[in-house]
Amino acid sequence: MGRAAFWRRRDKGTPASAVRFIGRPPARTPVLVAAFEGWNDAGEAASTALSFLAQAWDATPIGEIDGEEYFDFTQARPEVTIVEGETRRLRWPVTALSAAPALGHAPGLILMSGPEPHLRWRGYAANLVGSARALGVRHAVLLGAYLSEVTHHRPVPLSGTATDDTVLARHNLAPTRYEGPTGMVGVLGEALQGAGVSVTTLWASVPCYSLPVSPKAALALARVVALALDRPAAFDELEEQASEYERRMDELVEEDEGVAAYIARLEEMEEPSPAVSADGLAEEIERYLRGKR
């Protein structure tokens, strides 16, 4: 396909997608890994994890979904960039797709990222589902992060939901009982399941007093995804960033008596119930995905 070509294939039961492709998708049925900037991305943990994995796995851009219908550009503004020191170009908010080829017995991956949309959520989700189906996606891993009453000293609490409840039940991890507003991660997860795609959603808890970016939470999510999809990755760079994050958080606590008192109260609270480890959750997700291939 040329750089301006559009994929317009209608799968039974799903709307036609409109993805501008600039490269070829993986030949083998891929797994979709998605994260959205914004409400579902506390500490930018989910988007940072996805960006790191895309780089670690040499993912290459293959397409994008134009944001004209879905974004309020006064909220997610286009950016001006200077190319070669002279030419000024506009970069508009889009949903970007990149691909990592199949690796051994692991299938190819489609990595999807972009800002959470402001408009026409149902149409946006239907477009993403149509694109996923057109690309042959049968399984999806969605990433999110939320603010919680946890401290930065402890390991990042991870939780999840899955189409197959046994993935969580084997580790005594109950499905979420949350009721209230949701974001695109929740909307897309439901839309994908309705189209017959199995979905696993992974969440990282980020301290309420966190710095704007939490590489520590991103590292926890990235490790789970890498293990679950049986794809090795070198985490040295992200580990260094996580260590620097903890150091800066310690400085923050030392400088702010209010934050220090808040953390002390959290640490005095009863220890949380045992949660599934990153390795354990990854093993169960991997087993489930292999059983479905």
C-alpha cells in the first residue's frame, strides 16, 4: 500500500475501519496492546510503559487514525515542530499504530497509543474495533493506571480484569467492583469483548502524591506485558528512571511535612491483602493467550 492508502475492509458485524496505513501489519494474527494518555494514565504510567515496549521491541509505525472527528483541539492542541532548522510543520493528535513482528512462537503485535478522545466515544471505539478486526486481532491487553492511597516505598500494586475469570481467580484476585465514571480503556475493553476479542486489562496503582511521571509504575506494567507475551526486553533504562523517581520522591517527602505525615498514616494502616505478583499474573495471561491461539 502507498503512504496515502486507506484500509477499508468491512468485517462481518463490525464497521469499516479507516486507518491510514504507512506500513504492513504483522503477517501472523497479532495481539493488540493499547494505552491512552489522559484520565486512565495516572503518572503517565500506561503510556510510558507502551512507549518503552515499542522501542524495546523495535516496533515500526504502520498507521494512524485521524483525530479530526474525535478530538477537541483546544484541549489536545496540535504541535508545531521545526524540521532541519527551517521548515515548520504541524503535528496533529492521532491514534498511532505500530507493529512488532512475530517472535518465535509469540505472535506479532499491534501497539496502539494516543490521547483519550474528547468526542464521539462510541464511534471512536467502533473504529478501533473495526481496525483490530481488520488486522486479525483476537486478543487485546489494555493498560491503565490510577491514583491510589499507596506509598512510593512499596512495590507497585497491580490489578487486572480478564475475559476469562480464571486468570484472576487462580491468584485470589477478585474482579473489580468499581462503579462510577470510566475512561476509554473501559469503553474499548467492552467494545472489543462484544466483537469476540478476548481482553485482559492491567492496572497499576500510583501514589496520590506522585510526581507527574511515574517510571516505577510504568516499569511494573511493562514487565508484566513482556512476561505475558513471552517477549524479552532489556529494562535497564526504565529501572534507572524508576530508581531516580524513588530518589526524587524521597526528597519531596523530606521537604513537605504534610506529605510526610500523610505517608506515615498510610504506613500505619493495616497491610493490604496479598495481591498477585507481576510474574504470577503474567504467567496466567500467557497461558490463557496460548490456549486461545
